[in-house]
Amino acid sequence: MKKLFSAMRGAYVSLIFAILYLPVAVMIVLSFNESKSYYKWGGFSFTKYEALFNNDIIMEAVGTTVILGLASAAIATVIGTLGCIGLLAMKKRTEACVTAAGNIPLLNADIVTGVSLMLFFSGIVGRMSNITLLISHITLVLPYVVLNVYPKLKQFDKSIYQAALDLGANPVMAFFKVILPDIFPGVLTGFLLALTLSIDDFTITYFTKGQGLNTLSTLIYTNRIRGILPEYYALTSIMFVTVLLLILVIQIVNMRSNITANSQTRKEKDY
């Protein structure tokens, strides 16, 4: 009976992974197919990748997407980290209320956020632009940065910060020399997650981007009537591999952080 249940669990997990990753695997294989057909294999080739890098419109959208992602992730990481420090300085009730309010955007539908931002900017600015798109992406990813940085900051021993001040360091120096190195894994994880979410976003970008500006998601959506271009196989394959590498980096950083924290706890117990 145990063997039967074990086999069923294995089959169930295999089915879930097949549903999740089999379409992606097929897409990656087709990106190296010489033929444009979905069904016939025409031989191994980098033709679709060459067409991708020679397509100026797609490459311009790639540049816009990457710059927007890096800028929004960097700004959100700075604001989110400083916001987490401010949360710790609040009273417990105020901290709990602010934290709960900050978690609402995580559960809110993207279309609600996108439409509300569009209406807000239309009333204030009058039209969408690159600035409204950047602000919208910062709004989108900021709660996720806080979600990663705040737990690390809660684990930080405040007595170390006070000791640095007693030894002559000013608050800014103590932050960069004492606090930031300790919470850096959370900060890096928040930045990478924010970058991934910004690159992946379509809904909020669609409602808040300026006229004539395209990211990868909006460009693919605009060109959907023409069908699936061969370049999109290569493009989406590169995007999947990039996101996969970012996730691996996040996992490695978290594992090293947990190992370091456990070793420090053991040393304190031994001491």
C-alpha cells in the first residue's frame, strides 16, 4: 500500500511539472528549429536568434524593458529599505497597521492598480509618459521589496547598531557599515524580485505607458494579430533562462544567508 501511495505521489508531481514546464521546453526546442512549422523539425539552427538580434524594433523594446526594470527595481529597493527602517522605529500598533496596509497591493488585482494609476495620472498630469510608467512600476514592485527586506531587518540585533554609535560612528556610517551588510541578502533578493516583476509586467505597463513607447510585453501584445513571429521563440526562451538564473541567484543568496545565521546562532550558544 505504501508503494502504491508513493507511486501516486510521484505520478502527481510529475504531472504538475509536465503541465508547468513542458510547454516551455517545447518553445525552447522550437527556437532552434530551422523550419517555421510547429510540427516539422527542419534541423538545428540559430536562425531565429539571428533574426531576433537583427530586429531593431524588438531590440529597442528589450532595451526599454531592461532600463525600466533596473531603474524601478533600484529606486524601489532604496525606498523600501528606508521604509523598513522607519517601520521599526514606529510603535507596535502603528507598525502593524502600516504593514497591513502595505500588504494590500500584493493581493490587489493588477488591472485595478493599472486603471487607478491611469486615472490618477490623467487627472494630475493629463497624459501618460515615461515618468508615469516608471512611477507605476515602482508602485508595483515596492511592496515586494519590503516583503523581503523587512524580515531581515527584524532579525537584526539593535545592540550592534548602538555599539557602533557608542564607538564614534554616525548614524549614516553605522547603517552602511553595520546594518546594510547584515540585511544585504534580503535587499538583493528584493531587488532581483522587483526586476523580474517589472520585466514581466503587462497590465500596469499597458495602462500607464506613453504613446509610442513599448516594452516587450506590450510589443508582443500589439503584434499578436500578425501571428507568432519566429523571433518570439528565441526572445521568450532567453527571457525564461534569464528569469531562471535570477531565481537561482535568489535561492543561493538565501541559502548562504540561512547558513551564516545558523552558524552565528550556534556560536552564541556555544559561547
